[in-house]
Amino acid sequence: MFSTPPIHQTLGYINIFSSSFSLFFNGFLIYLILTKSPKEFRVYKYLLAFISVFELFYSVLEIVLVPVSDKIQSSLRET
């Protein structure tokens, strides 16, 4: 019944690709922070890991809660 304009499909694909990219690299970053960071980092490495976990969470939300634009009627009418 309703068709999705091509630009919305393209933006959806870009959204899924960039979020998947973010999931992979933030997971890899957390691994590197927790296993390869020097002992001198101490609390700072946990801050970095927390930020990466937040970014993972945000990427999952971005995939699940896809922004949708919908125009029903124009608010300006010609008279």
C-alpha cells in the first residue's frame, strides 16, 4: 500500500551498516582496553571501557529504534 522512497531505504542501509561497524569496533576496543592497556592507566582504562560500553548500547538502540519520518498532511493549506 505505502512505498518507501529510495532515499529512506538508502539511509536505513547506511544506519544499519554504520551501527554494525560501531558494534564490531567498540567490542574490539573494549577487548584491547581491558587486555592490552598498560598498568599506568589504572582508573582511566575503566573510563575508556565505560565510554565504549555506552557506545555499544547506543549502537544497539540505533539499530532497534530506527528513526522514521512520516508526513501525513501539510500544515499549510492553500486557500
